[in-house]
Amino acid sequence: MKEPRRNPISNLQLFRNLPLEITIDILSRLPIRRIAICKCVCNSWRELLRSREFLDFHLSKSVPGLLIGHDWDPENYRIFEFVDELGLETHDLHYNTVTKFNSMGFADSSELKGSASGLLFFIRKVSNYDSLYICNPITREYIELPYDGIFYSDSRMVTSVFGVSKITRQHKVIRVFHEIDNRRECDTAAHLLSNVTKSICLVYVLGTGLWRSIAPPAPFIYGSRSIGASVNGNIHWMVENADGSHCVSCFNIETETFSTFAPPIFPVSKKFLVGLVVLGDCLCACDNTFDEIVIWSMKVYGDDKSWRKEFVVKKDGGYVCDCDDCRQVVSPIKVFKDGDILMAWDEIDMIYYSNKTKSITSFDMVRLDDDDGEGLSAMLHTSSFLSLGSFRKESVSSF
Amino acid sequence: MAAETGTPTTLTLKSNDDELFSVAESAAILSVTIRNMVEDGCAGGVIPLDNVDGKTLASVITYMNGISAIPADEEKKKSYRDKFLSDKDFETLADMVLAANYLNMSCLMDAVSAKIAQVMEKKSVGWVRRKFGIENDYTPEEEAAVKEEHKWTFEGVETDDDN
């Protein structure tokens, strides 16, 4: 059908009539680099694109990308966008680089410990205390949080997570610390937990400039590397109790209260290689203890009777480990539309399950050298222009 | 409504340039604006749509008929929407997004917004200004400063201002 050309002026009038929310809706669909370019259009677009209204809308609309990096290669943290369409042969050939950044720009030898609504959380371990950093790799800003006063002797007894509250959208860092009397025997979970002399929980709300003490949870032991699984405004850890049993510790970021609920019922084993992750909007527990990787999902959030086996992935060849002291936890990162699953094999490798061939292979998206060992961080991350400068009482630097 | 009687009810819609269109009520009520009028009993005669011109309304009606003929299969609906929008130029898309907003048709609105964003993806700042009717109110110094602020995002970006 041939359409007559109209006078462009009338059209411009039309577009000027566009309600603000439609403009926001359209611009929020652009890739992150394009948003930066749109800031150059005019002053009002620039103001719009850095308004909290736009940033929140954009964050809510964005499909998270993959953030990947290695502790030993701080100059090469990379963020990718996935192409998730049906009919792709394999996903590791379909991605775009968003940006690359250097964490040395703000802290030497730090570890990536979380991502929440456009911002990243890094920890630098300095003998027995931690320096904590928040950065935005898109705006290239960072802040170092004030010292929280925690000095620890056993890293199993301290954990830190970063998340965003559901209603007030506040970014918070939560530190839980169980102080132990380490003059006594601390070999088992029971020993450790019976030697707890004090429990502390501190919360830092970004923009307040201070740590606040809140009621701590009952003592338990954290998975040493868990960064927490954030969904539904809650952060979850798989923790160990004094009797060696495990439960899910849940922290409500909004109300700052702890609760616990039961994990799936796992087969009995000396090993316990289970980590919590979030897939889609569902809390999942991934069990790597046996010959299959089993991913359980909590079908009804908060109902611990609703755990169901969602995926069972057969391991073969080099992925089966029989040693008793194996610590390798698998963290699924993304389930693609075609049922393929991207996973992090502990902190060592990225693996990829093909739903078509029902097999797992090493993921070639980011070439990892086998000799490089542990220290891999891989997680979903949503890129945003949320400026750290918009948080009051924070002294922001650039990197 | 239509389903109750067995004979499809037809509505008459009138564009702001006085063109009249007949459309099955079952398709037209994809528009919440029209559905509310039908439910309020204001649809007996002609429904005037003061913010939509005839050409755009014809296009919207084509969409209404096409999408409502597809059974509840989100993949098929999506591919219909993609095909429907694939040959539309930017000006038409701009008219459509305003019409979809006025008619309160969220699925069309969503698809057109996504399409506009897709078209914008490879365009220069100048193109965006022209098409959106925006005057550059930056001084050269200010514009340079904004670019400098997000320097890395401009590296390796290609633009294609055709169409």
C-alpha cells in the first residue's frame, strides 16, 4: 500500500504532544549506550534521562545482562547483553559487549559480591576486616563505605549482601557477624556455633552515610562464598545450623527482619553442595552433590512445601567429582527461552547446558584459561545510569 | 455484547477528519476507550474518535481485526505485531503510538514503542532531534561536556540515518 507523505511539521506537533510517560516508555527500551547518546539531544531529555522516575522505569524494563570477571584479572570485568531468541543454535555466539571496566580503579584485589539495580558491591579483604565499595560501571562512579567496625577471626561467621528494598527502592548493604571465642575448639558447626559470644547485624542504606545496628538472626554458618539470592524484596542464604542441618535464612530488605524456612529435602550425603540462586523470579536451590545437577524451584514463594525439581542435568566426563572434600557448588545464572541453561561451575568455569543435546559443555562466551583456578565471578546485572551522585551524604569518586 | 446474540455487533467509528469505519465490536473493544463507551451504552450511533485521523484509524482497525482473529497464542500474536509494524515508517509509528495511547490499547502501544526504540537504535543525535521535533538548546560547550561525561559510550557507535 502506497502511503502519501505528509507535511513533517504536523508530525512534529504530534510528537510534541507525546505524554511524558510514553517518551519514558520508548527511551527506556534503548540499549544503555543509546541512552547516553540521547542525553545529547537537549537539556530536557538529559534531565529526563537522569530522573529517578526514568531510571526506575528503565531498571524495571531491562533484561539483565551478564557480568563476568576474575579476582585475579581486575582490569577485565565485562558486561554483556544476551540475545535470547528461540531458534539460536547456541547462545555463546549471541551476545553484545556493553562495557568493560577495571576494578583497580577503585580498589586493589577486591572481590565482586553482588549486583542490585544497576550498582555493584565489592569487598576488599584486609587481614581481619573488610573495605566495602559500591560502584556503577556505567557512570564510572564509586564510593567506599565507612568502616563498619567489624573485626573477625573466622570468615565463616561473617557475611555481607547487597540488595534493594521492594517498596522504598533503597539500596542496602547488610553485614551479619557472629563473634566466636576461638580459644575453644571450632572444628564442627556445633562447636563453632556454641562458641558464639555475640551476634551483630549492621545495615547501611546508601545515601545515609552511616551504619545502623538491627536485631541479628540466630547464629548460623554461611556458605563461604554465597552472595545471597535476591528475590521478592528478600535476600536468601543457605545456612548451616548447629546440628549440621541446613535451612534458608531470609532477610526482608524493606522491614530489616530475618526469618527462616526449610530448603527442599535433599538425599542424605556427607557432602552438601547446594547454593541458592534466582532464576526468572523464582527462588531456586541448585544441588551439585551427586551425578546430576538438580535445580529445585520454590513454586509458591515463601511456601516451603512448594519446592519442586525443575531441571535435572546429567553430568558427564570431567564434571563428575567423587572426592569427599569437593566444595564445588553450581550456580545457574540464566535459563534461556529454549530451555538452555547458563551456569557458573563454582568459581572456576562457566558451563552451558543444551536442552537440545541434553549435555553440558564449557561456555565459550568468555574464554577462560583452565590454569587460572578459582576467583571467577559471574552474575546477572542490569546496567543503569543511576548516579551515585544522586545519593546524599556519599562522597563519590570516578574511576 | 456480540457473543451473546450470535450475530456479530458492528460499531461505526469516526475519525477526526470525518471518515467512517465499520468494525466488529469484538475487535474494537481491544481499545479500552471504546470498550468503556460500549459498556456505558454510548455506542449506539457513531463513536467519534477526536484524536485519531482517518489514515491512522484505518491502520489501527487493520491491526484490531488481524490480532483478534488470532487465537490465544502469544507467540503468534507477537509475530503478527512484528509483521504489521515492519513496513511502517517513523511518522506512521509516531501517529500510531499517539492513537494507541488515546485508544488505550496496551498491546499495540507496547509493540509500537518497542518498534520506535528499535528504529532509534542506529540513529544519530541529529536524526533524533529532527524526528522528535526537538531544538538543540545546548551550547557547544555544554554538548561537549555531556559527551565527555559518558565518553566510553560513544566509542565504536555507528549510525545509519537513512529512512
